[in-house]
Amino acid sequence: MFESLTQRRYLVPFKASRLPQQVTDVLVIGGGVAGLRAAIAAAEGGADVVILTKDSIDESNTWYAQGGIAAVLQPLDSVEAHIKDTEIVGVGLCDEEAVRITVEEGPKRVLELLQWGANFDKQKGNAYDLAYGLEGGHSYARILHAYGDATGKELAQTLIRKVRGSDQIRISENSFALDLVTDAGTCVGALAVIDGKETLIWAQKTILASGGAGQLYRESTNPKIATADGHAMAYRAGAKLQDMEMVQFHPTTLYVAGASRALITEAVRGEGAHLVDRNGFRFMFDYHKDGELAPRDVVSRAIVEQIRKTHFTHVFLDVRHLDNTKFRERFPQFQKLLEEFEINSAKDLIPVHPATHYMIGGVDADEMGRTSLNGLYAVGEASCSGLHGANRLASNSLLEGLTFGTRAGTHAAANLAEGDPKFPHHLEHKIEKSTKTELDVTDVKSSLRSVMWRNVGIERDGDRLTETREIIAFWSRYVMDKTFNSATLGPTAAVAGWELQNMLTVCFLVTTAAYTRTESRGAHYRLDYPDRLDDHWRLHLLWRRPMETPIPEPIES
Ligand SMILES: Cc1cc2nc3c(=O)[nH]c(=O)nc-3n(C[C@H](O)[C@H](O)[C@H](O)COP(=O)(O)OP(=O)(O)OC[C@H]3O[C@@H](n4cnc5c(N)ncnc54)[C@H](O)[C@@H]3O)c2cc1C
């Protein structure tokens, strides 16, 4: 049924010897927190590094992260408490080692950022004179933030400064990685479009740090770049992927027609904002004893249900009862956003709606970020280290990017071959030219995102998942046979086509895994299987091309 997806190895035909070529020790695909930190570590280990970013370096999920980064730095907080909080939210699927590594090493990575000039918000008298916030699921105030709600930008800028200061690292922006190149079961670099030309980058080690998959869905907090390219590339190259059904939704994004779904951080509810429906009714206590501070997935489902009950398109955040001056000071970016739409938080209700937020599943990676494919590492949101299990604890992902990015970069640099490596310059790949019709790529993309939101979103059921699988199989037959060519179409149109092919591939993985897991756990909620079935389903779902369904694998503990 899915041969067009499972049989496809590369998106374009190529003959290596005819393409422009570059050689590096370590190739990093992605310039968010995970990729930047990996590049710094690899360079410190003596490697020459190339970083590719598909857009400018400031377009990443990292750049838009708001709430903060979790780290055990206060004397009364403890590593054990952070581990426990992470595992409770991950409901049985967390990898114990990945959790311990992140929580134990994270604080060191965060302090390093301070040394590199990161400007986290301050509060005298606390450990390191830093301000610590509390977020849902955390048992202690351990969330650092910068400029109120611009944490990701500060973190990214700090790392970018450090990267730009290294003469061993070269950043190649607006360079789209098409595919990982393999030879005899080893990843030997990637095929990318650089300066408008298909180019081969040979690398002894490749670190995939390509971020998330939010754009698979119509409603998403993620920027346009998050089209799951890395997940799809890894699948085509034969690396293992894990738990692709686990997609986290965020309960509150600004719902204004035509505007992007800007995230409204949990911390706003933490500061006392109410959720009300079109009738002004504060509904959350009908769904959970903790009201607005219930876990993310509970709040998202409650909003969907209340929208259904009230026959309306969205609900509202109400902050009118809070001290408006303090509120503006605490959330300056959010305040700026509201002003752009002439919403006055002192007087008006703020329209909100849930949206896709974070890809929990990803390329299966071990404690060093190594994947099942020799020569390939995966870190950050593109990876599945096992830290998040079935659901992600707020503010843990930036921390994961820092810790696993460092580990992967260090390991990659320490394991380079002596002398000049030999690369397979003879490689070539042929693809039959499509005889089928031309495509309206934009139309298929937006239809796919709508179907995914409707059928594979916050609430799922067997019938709608089956219907979605059939739609994906049908569309794939005429989308996947194309070879979008940057020389004839121009890079922009070609990239749009490749993104669609990647999105279809990953939609197939997410939908099929969601169909396979007949229980509800963490971020994955099945209306037809609403209970968590520990006896049967406390296991991971693993994919490897050309499998059409994932294989269950018991949890190691
Ligand atoms: C609005 C928002 C708020 C968030 N708030 C928080 C928070 O407060 N705390 C927290 O811990 N987490 C938060 N997150 C999640 C967190 O930001 C991300 O999980 C994390 O930043 C991911 O980092 P990354 O390095 O893996 O990927 P990203 O930061 O997304 O970087 C991906 C990189 O890969 C590149 N790339 C992708 N595809 C290709 C390709 N084909 N070719 C070349 N390059 C490619 C991109 O150009 C980009 O440079 C938030 C996310 C969003 C969207």
C-alpha cells in the first residue's frame, strides 16, 4: 500500500562525480540549540565542522522558545526530583539513562552558557543570582528564562556568537539538505542544495539536528522550517525511528484568523490566567482538579471538548483580573504580540486554540546520540533519545539539545579516522522520470496538514486513522514519483516539493504508529482506546525502512 514511500531511497537522481563536492570531518544538519552545541563540541574536539541550515540561522524552533530551560541549580532542588518529574510526565516510556544524563549534565551546560555571555533573568539571593520559575509538572522552581519570555532567542544568540568565533566551524545558511548519503551501510555525508546547486558534502560523521515536525499539522506553534526533513531523510537512509505516534500539542496559541499560531506560554496560566468559553464560563475545573494548571494534554483535550460543546471555533484566556502592569513586565513578547492585533489584555479576552507543538518521536539515538546507522548521530527534536517517553516535561527540550548535542559532537570528533578518509566518489543513483501529471504542491501540502489536524491530532480513533492512511497512500502515489529539480524549477519551488515528500513520508509514520498503538498514553490519545494498557503497551514502536508497520520493542529497565 505504501511502496511509493517505503521503496524510495533518494529524492533526486545524482552522479557524485558530476556534482560540486565539499569535504569536512563533521557535518551538522541544523543550526538550533542541538546542532550549534554539537558543532561547538566537535570543534573543541579538533574537528572541522560544516553546519547547514535550510533558512537563515535565526529560523529555528530554538529561536522561538519562550518559557525557559529547566536546570537543577538551587540547593534545595535535587537531581532525583527532576528525574522523577520527567518520568511521571513520560508515563512509562522514558529511557532511564537518557533522563539521568540530561538532568545530571544539564546544569553544567547551562552554567557554561552563562560563561559564554547568556543573559538569563536575575533575582538576587537565589543560587547564581538567577530567577527560577515554576512550570506545570515540575515539583520545584527550576526554570531559567531570559528577557521574560525570549529564552530561546537568547540561548541561540549565545551559541551562534560562540560558533561564529570558531575558525573550525563554517555555517552554510539557506542550504537545504535533501538526503543522507550512505555507502555500504555507513552514512558518508549528505546531498544538499547550496547556493542553488545540488552539492555533495562528504563527512566522516554526520549529526542530524534538523528539529521538529510541527508543519505536518494545520495548527502549529512551529516556524515554517519544521517540515520533518530530518525524520524523513533518516527513514530513507535506513536509520531506526522510534515512537512516531507521540506528538505533543500545546493548549494555548493565539487564535486570530490569518496570523501564525503564536504560542502562549504555560507560564501565563501559571501566573493565574483563566480559560473561559464563549459564554464566559471558566470550564477547566469540570475536567481536572488542577483547573488551568492540569497537564498539557488534559488542557488541550478539555479545550477541544469545550469548543465542541459550545459550537464555537475557540476559547479565551482571561487575564483581566491580574495586575496588568506586572503582567506586561513578566511577558513582554506576548504583550507585544497582543498589541499587534489591538488586543488589550487589561480589557479584552484573548482568543486561544490548541496547536501541534513538539515532536516527541524521532530518530532512535543512544547515550552518545549515535543512531542505528553507522556514522550518523541524531540530537534535539529530530532524535528520540528516550528522555521524554510518551510526553515531554515543559522546558526539558532545550536542555536535551544542550546535553546530547555536546555528547554527540564530542563523540564524533573523538572517533574520526586517522589520515585522509576515502569517500565513495563513484556513487550514483537513478530514478525513472515521472510520466504523471504536474502537481500543485501548495494545495497538497495544505490539504495534508488539514487532514492530519482533523484525524491525527489531539483525539484519534481507528476509523479516522485508517481513512488518513488511505489518503496518504493515494497522494503518495503521485507525489512520490516526482523528482523536483532545482535546476529547472529553481530552488524555492524544488524545496517546496521535497518538503512535501518529506511531510508525506513522516505523516505516514505518525499515522501508522498512532493506528498501531491501541491505547492512550501521554500525548497519544485514542477515543476508541481511552485507557493506558501497561500490561500490553509499555513498549516502544520502532520503524526502519522498508517496514510498513512499526515493530514493538520492550522497554529496557
Ligand atoms: C514556540 C515554541 C516555544 C517553545 N518553548 C520552549 C521552552 O520554553 N522550553 C523548551 O525547552 N523548549 C521549548 N520549545 C521546544 C524547543 O524550542 C525545541 O524542541 C528545540 O529548540 C529544538 O531544537 P533543535 O536544535 O532540535 O531544532 P531547531 O531549533 O528547530 O533547529 C532545526 C534546525 O535544522 C535546520 N533544518 C531543518 N531541516 C533542514 C534541512 N532539510 N536542511 C538543512 N537544515 C535543516 C533548520 O534550518 C534549523 O536550523 C518551544 C518550541 C516552540 C516552537
